[in-house]
Amino acid sequence: MKIISLIEKAFKSLMPSPFSIALVLTAITFTLAWAFTDSNVSGLDRGGQILGYWSDGLWVEKNLAFAVQMMLMLVLGHALALTKPVDGFIGYVTQFCTTTANSAALVTLLTVLVSLFNWGLGLIFGAILARKVGEHAAKKGIKLNYALIGAAGYSGLMVWHGGISGTAPLKAAEKDSITTMMEDVVDPSVLAEYPSSISMDQTIFSPMNLTVMLMLVVLLPAFMYWLGKRSKKESMLPNVELKADEKEALAEGADRLDVSRIFSLTFGLIIFNYASYLFYKGVTGEQGLGVINPNFINILLLGLCLSIHKSVRAFLKAIDAAIGGASGILIQFPLYFGIIGIMTSSGLANEFSGFFVTISNGTTYPIFTLFSAGIVNIFVPSGGGQWAVQGPIILQAAHDLGLSLPKSVMALSYGDQITNMLQPFWALPLLGITGLKAKSILPYTIALMGVGIVIFVIVLLLF
């Protein structure tokens, strides 16, 4: 515990805000791109070229659309938590949270289980659950280490890529995805040696990954319980308990629609049933569980919010209460999109991956893939983006070394998710909902990362 205490003190005294971290990472990425990548220009023109990559990355439409998707997911998920039924369910769960240790273990367990099903749901669920545990403690006068509970609510981002919404395994399973990805990378004569795709029973549902998931579900809550037993009790609890539906004011004329239960419920059920239809069509068609993407989650959340809130006015009040937590996404996500622009356009991501490939052999290759993916994830915190950039490199190297392609896909997945515990990018929704600061939770998420690295390395060596 002395090590954790030292890390905690260091972070509290030295750790800047997530926005400042994004600016520092931008400067580091710019410097590395200038120093370690080749270009046909030099001097100030080279600097302008790299800044052009950064600027282009800021305005990539699919990235901006993704930022809006994440903002909606956060706000709608938060608004759903302010309804009486959901508040009551979470209230039932939080009654078992009587100490820091059992609170941290329970929040970790539930967050990990939900995240293995879907990363987006896990992200919002974990944040809301952590917040509600803090409110429960404040209301009951229970002394908790709220920062540790916040870290527990973020634990799902360390397991998601090995779950059924993992981007790399899902992309690899798409029809002809591997041959399409590799056709511009290898010679046509070699391309025939690659499988057209890699099925999910070789990746997500492989014995290796099922072993990893079981170990995570058991060991992460146990570790957080152990950590909670030895952590200091702090008073960083939510000051104001968020309210669910409030009594509606009288309305006249057209305003009656805003307070009508029937109006809200009708449109909510229509949207919810449409989401159910999309889910059915997806899982029975080619998409499978890949249908559970950010767009689907947002449609589902919107339908649930309108159905469960007693009126449109109550729903909009909840939105007003929740929307402040999305400010971090609005201003910081574009900075990371700029970093991704530099990493991909300059070839810096390829340099990182290629270096680890050159020093690998049959035994160390999965481990180096794990660590290289972890490093790239710090600069490219997007599972889909990382698969597009690093996927061809790791598949070609695995093929050339005569190693398992599915295992390589999962090694990349583990590396992509593990450094989420170090990178505050995905923590922004949780920080907005819980009111915590990044420097408060990072000492504990780094401890989680250490446990995760041990689990992933051991399993990659054994299988």
C-alpha cells in the first residue's frame, strides 16, 4: 500500500487536468513524428506538414460524429439514471455498499460484467453506479474512499475489447475482412495464405480468451476489495443528491403535451420497440451482436428515457441536469482526433508497431504485440482506429513468424484496453458524472492495470 500511497501523492501534486494532458500528448506526438518518421520535406515545411495532419484529424467527420454519439450516450444514460425505477434498482444495489472494500468489489464486478457484454453500456453504467454509491454513502454518513469507487466504475474499459463488443475481433470476423485488409499490404501470391476472416469462436470465444475473462471477473473485484480494505477513507463524496422525476407544474394549452404521460410514453414505446426490432434483425442476420453499436445504444436509451420519465418536461429537466458532464467530451475529444491524425498520416503508429515486430520471436511476439498496442492506445484511444492502423502489421508479422492469427488479434485487443487505465480519454464521461478528478482515480486505475498486465501476459504465455 505504500507504493499506492506514493503514486497517489505524486498524482495529486503533479497531475494536470485531462485537457492539459491532451495538449501535452499532442506536443509529444508532434515531436515524435518529426524525429522518427520520414518525409519529402524538412524544416518549417515539415512542421507545417505535421500540423496539417493534426488539423485534418480534428475535422474527420466520422470522428466528430463519434464524439456526438458519446455525448448523447453519456447524457441519455445519465438522464435514465434519474428516473424513479432505475434509481430504485441502483438504490437496491447500493444498500449492500456499506464499506469501501465491499463497495469497490461490487461496483467492479457489475461494471466488468456489463462491459463484457457491451463497452458503451459498461462505461455509462459503471459511472452512474459509482455516483450512486457515493450519494448513498453521503446520505447514510458512511465514510468511503470515493476515488477508489470511481476507479471501480471505470474498470470495464480494461476488459471490453475481449468481450462480445470488442472491435478488433468483430472486424476480423466480418466476411472477407482479413483479405480486404491485407490485399494492399502483401503480394497477391501470399494473400491466398491468409484466411478470409477469423471467426469469433477463435477469438472472443476461444479457450484462451474465456480463461482471461474468467480471471478478470474473479480477480479484479477481489483485488479492489483488498485495496479497499487498506485504503484511506476520504470525504470526496457527491455534495448534492441528484433528483429523479419532480412534481410537474400546471400546464395550459399546448404545454399540456409536455406534461402528458401518454404523449411521452407513446413515443418512448415506439422508439423502444424500433430498437428491439433492430436488435432482432441484427442478431439473426449477419451483424450478430455487432448490432449493439453507439447508434443502437442511443436509440435504446432515448426510448427508455421517454418511456420511463413521466413526461417530456421531466425528461428535459433530467437532460439539463446531465448535460454538464458532457463538456469534457466536447472540448477534448477533437484534440485526440488530431493526435490520431498525426499518428496515422505520419506513419508514427507503424513505427511503434514495426519496432516491436523486429525484436520479436515466436515466444515473445504476443507479449510485444500487447505492449505495442498499449503504447499506441495512449495516442490512438480508439479500438476501431487502432485495428485499422495496427491490424495489418500484427497479422503480417504473425503470418511470417508462423504464429496464430487469432491469438495475435486478441493480444492487440488486450493491449488496446489495458492502457485505458492510464489514459484519461475514456474516463471523461465517468469524471463528468461522478464529479471526480482524473488525478484522484488514476492511482487506483494504474493498480488495476498492473493486475491486468500480469493476467494477460500469463495467459498469452500459457496458450
